[in-house]
Amino acid sequence: MDAQVFINHRALLAKEMPEQSLLFLFAGAPKQKTLDMDYPFRVDNNYYYMTGFDKANQFMMMTKLDGKVNEWLFIDRPDPYLERYFGKMIDLEEAAEKSGIANVRYLDRFDWEIGRLLSRNNFKTLLMDFHKRELNTVAYPENDMCRRITEAHPYLTVSNIAPVINNLRRVKCAQEVECVKRAIAITEEGIKAILDHLRPGVNEAELQAHFDFALTMNGAKDNAFDPIIAGGVNSNVLHYSKNDQVVNDGDVLLIDLGAEYGYYAADISRTFPVSGKFTQEQKIYYEAVLYGQQKVLEYLAPGKPVEDTLRIAREAIGQRLMEAGKIQDLKEMERLLPHGVSHYVGLDCHDVGDRGLLAPGMIVTMEPGAYMPELGFGIRIEDDALITQDGAVLLSPTIPKTVEEIEAYMAARK
């Protein structure tokens, strides 16, 4: 994305910073995997959102003093020895151009810079991005930096900036929307690769391999989350992850997966008949869930509470199932549909931010389902939608979804 995207993000953040404050965001550090190898590094999402950089060990500093905002970026100093093994490292001028941050320094200059800054200015608040789940914070650079600074300057009040950034991330700019749309398009190729190889006797792991191959061939950086590829009774396990069982004739295959492109996620679910045709029982439940999703899409609009989507889905699906004689009371939908229906999508698959009223620029999922372990199958249908001034636009309209589309696609396979 253009540097202007990240400049705009920082401008929004600066408006939320209190006066006389000092803020840090960290890219994160690699974690050791074996004696001489690290796990693949994944940049912290909030850091990427504000800088556009995805390299380990970097951090950003912002100050707001008497209405004036300044920004610094601290990066590794290029090392010819490391460059021989790992490739060219970015220098000060390149980092400034890419990020739009004027003050770029090497990490070994930080202690001098921060010492001068704190001694010459009247800071009151230290803003840190505390959003990790674990209590063990030894490996987190933000905790270490907070400790170092507050031990030397105990008059500072520490505050968590994570909720502010999380709420900023809810509304996407045009380039962010394009990244999500590209992630969805790649996901569609992966889903069609699964459909092309779906047959009785195939293993869930083989289907995942076809999906992963399609993602790589179409430019995805990674899976946005661990794929769920669940055949038969496994389709009732909401976060099924083994993906290693054989699927059989008469089963359904429930998939919940998404590509990651430019660090932005797609999140799509489909349920397919392994044999190529739904049974009559499966079709009744499937079309009820599809009807529920359509009602959620019709509901989505600015000013609407996102939490109401679960009620709307349960009522719509339940109405259809009562008409078909499958349930007797809408209360049964609490058992059939036990999970939420809509969440934000962005840098995280389950993106961050308060779950309040919808606004233009938000991207949300619609993922109603119905789960019947006693019948040996579950149904989930999920798409991503962009909230606009007038309502919502479906971002994944061409992935086979109706009974007719799915059965026709499978019948036409070679």
C-alpha cells in the first residue's frame, strides 16, 4: 500500500493521543524454533497498521507536546555480514521514504535519543500497546520498554493505547478494502481447487493441500487462519482443526478458511455435498441457513448494532425449519446455532474493535449455521460484506453458494 495510507493512520492516532504524551509501537521479535532457526516471523498488526513495515525488532515512537506531533522510527543498522546471509537491509533514507516518517534512526541510537527527549520535555503519559493474551510478558518488547522508562522516570502515568488503535482499525480505507477483496478472490481459487478434488474417499488433508497450493500460486502471503476442512460428523465441531479424516459418500464437507493478502484476511465458509448432490435432509437445512444469511445481509447498514445479526439469523433459520417440521420452537435455534454470526475482518480474521454500531468502511462476516450431530452433519455459510452509506455490499458474490450453483459446478468437473 502507499505510504499515505499509513500517514493517514498515524494522523488519526495522533488526534486520540493526550497532550504531553509519549507513545511506542513494536514490530515484535522472532522466536527461536531450533538451534539455528527461528519460527517464521509475523509482524504485530498494530505496528504494521501504523508504519507499513513488517521487519522484526523495529519500533515506532510518537510524541504529542503542546499540540505538536513528532514521529520516529527505529530500525536495525545494516550489517554486511547479515546481508550476506539474509539479503539487503533497509537504510535510513529508504525507511523514511517507505513510511513517511521523517525521523528514522538506528536502534543503537535509541538510548541517547530517549534520554535527551525525556530530559528536555514535560511528558505526563506513556502510551503502550498492551494487547497480548499471555501473562508471561518476558518476551514482549513493550513491557520491557515500559519497565525501563518508568524505572528512570516514575512520574509518568502508563496508559494502554491498544483499544484506541483497535477502534481505528474497524473502518477500512479504499486500499485496505482492495487487499481484503484480493484475499477473497484468492480464497475463491482455493475453494474451487477443493471442489475440483472433492470425492468420496479423499482425505481432508489432501483437500487442504490443494487449497494451500492455490493460495501460493495466486500470490497469497499465507492462510489468514488455520483452515477448517471438516467432513461428515466433523462438520459439527465449530473449530475443527485435525483435517486428517477421510470423507465419505453421503457426507457434507464444511470448510471455513481464508487467504491472507498484504496482511489482510478473507474469511469464507461453505458446505458442499461430497457426492456432488445434497440429500433431501441436507438440502432443507442448507437452504434454511442460506435464507438466514440473506436476511443478515439485508439487515447490515450504518447505525445498526452488529450484535443483532445473531438474533436475525436465528429467527430466519428457525422460521424455515419450523415450516419444514424440523423444529417446534424458535428456542431450539440456541442449540442449533450456538455461535455469533458477524465479526469484523481486517488485519486479523476476527478483527479488533468495540462491537457497537456499524459504519461505512467496516467489513463484517455473515456466518450463520446449523449443527445437527444427531444427523451426522453441520452447515455453515459465510461471506464477507462491506458496509456502505446505503447498506452492505457482498465481497464474495462469485463463490458457488446456492444448492443449484454447487451441484452444477460439481457436475461440470472433469
